[in-house]
Amino acid sequence: MESRPLVNLRNVPLRLATGAFILNSGIKKLGLDEAGAAGLQGMAENVSPLVNSIPVATFGRLLAGVEITLGAALLAPVVPAAVAGAGLTAFSGGLLTMYARTPGMHEPGSLRPTQAGTALAKDVWMFGTGLSLLIDGLR
């Protein structure tokens, strides 16, 4: 039986860059104040109105936890590429849905970002990375 490496070397740059970025974002959110958490929760409502039923402080901690967990999964070589890719694809898909549904993030009748929307529109690279890891892991 042929032994397969734990992590495919071609995935290392994708996983390191994306995992470190998301892990750092989650760690920063651990210190989020209530106003900051409320702002993020308000934008997340554009994806799912159910997030409004979560207390603001809890939402902030949950979001930080999700980002820390996803970032760590991307950085951990024991997590298969398909699993890390599926998590990243789902997470970034939610961010792109928020971008598409939030007024003022993109030009009317277009997906081209406004100045305010550029910070979310750039998350398309995470979606591409997630799909790449998912596809590679399923091969």
C-alpha cells in the first residue's frame, strides 16, 4: 500500500496564507466591543435573519470562535484538504452572500464593488482557495 503525504505540498501556500489571515482575524475579534459585534451582526442579518436572535456579545464570541477554528484547521496538517476546503468555501460563501445582499457594497445592477464594498468583495480569493482545496482533496 502506497503511503500518501499528510499535506500535499501544492496546498501549503494556500493553507498557510489563508489560515494565518483568518486565525488573526478571529483572535482580533476576541476583544470586540458590543458596538463592533452589533455592526457585524447587522451585516450578517443580510445572510440570515436568524442571527438577530443571538445576543450581541454571544454573536461576537461565536464569530471569533468560528474564525479561530477555521484558521487553525487550515494551518493544521492533520485536517484533510477536503475538510478544510469545505469549511473555507462555506465561510467565504457566507461573506460573499453578505456582500451581494448588503446595500451600498456594489454598484447598482452590478457585482462591481463600491469603495465601501471592496473589503468584502476581495474575499472572493478565499472562496477560490476553498474550492481549490476541496477539489484537490476529493481527487
